[in-house]
Amino acid sequence: MEDKTENENKRGGGIRNLSTGLMLATALFGAQAAQAALVHTDYYNAGGIKLGGWGDSSDSWTFDILADGYDPATENVVSADIELNLRDDAGGYHTFGHSMDGAEFAQLEAGGEVIANWEVDTGSISFAVTSLISLNAYGTLDVTLSATSGDFYFDDATLTANTTVVPVPAALWLFGSGLLALAGAARKR
């Protein structure tokens, strides 16, 4: 009787070791995949358009990170920032917020959501994109910059998107292989 019990314990231990090994391999594979991060950018040249005052009150464009190699099937956008370069409309000694200029206010929309309303007081400003749905699904993001009060020049904008690689087919294959191995080991038992 003791020999039979020892053999059963050895087989049970082998199945536990196989199961533990497969879980460890899956965890390590997943951790390595999650660490693979990529950065994609897109640049929009507004050409120094004057917003507000007697000029246009808004400018709209679409960022497209597909052109920079983004693949919605294998990558997931985890964060994104938009950097804008703006200039005051006055020449010479005038700067943003100067008492002779009056205040300039702007609004930035991205992905159908207003992400910022602010007083324009610097030449370069960055905002975090709150809605990443469009970027994740299509690799594109519709953006509108509007002058809500006063006027200023809009030179350019840059989108920087941080992504992680999502190897779904490989992860599914590894998980499925582990399940098959466990099922086969259990059946032998």
C-alpha cells in the first residue's frame, strides 16, 4: 500500500510542479510584454494662424499616430499629451498678460471633450489628453483650439502618445497551452 501511495504523491507533485511552472511562465511573459513601451508622436504646423480678434476664432486638425508606426491591434495608448506653441499678437515689448494687451483666453478640445480652458500667458503649454478612446481604436485624435477672449497666434502642436505592447495572440496561445497541459495531466491521473 505504501508504494502505491508514494507513486500517487509523486504524480500529484508532478502535476503541481507543472501547474506552478506554467503559471510562473505566464506571469513572466505577461510582465515582459507589459514592460515593452513605445512612444508615438505627430506634429501639426498651424502656420502662425491668428485666433480671435479679427481673425478666425478656432483651428481644427487631426493628429494621426498611425503614420508613426502605431498599431491599434497590438498596442494600447496609456497616456498622451498635447503641447501647443502660442504667440501674443502684439509686437515689440508686448508679452502675454501685458497690461496694454488685455487677457487672452483659449479652449482646447480633444476627442470631443473640452480638456482645458486657460488664460494664455506663456509661449508653450502642455495638456494631458483625458479621452484616449479614439487614439486606441483608430490612432487618430480630432483637436480644436479656440480663442474665447482676446487674440493670439497659434504656431504648432505636438501629440506625444505613450503605448504598451499587447501581444494578445501569444498570450492566448500560452494560456491555452497551459490549460491543455493541465487537462492532459489530469486525464492521465
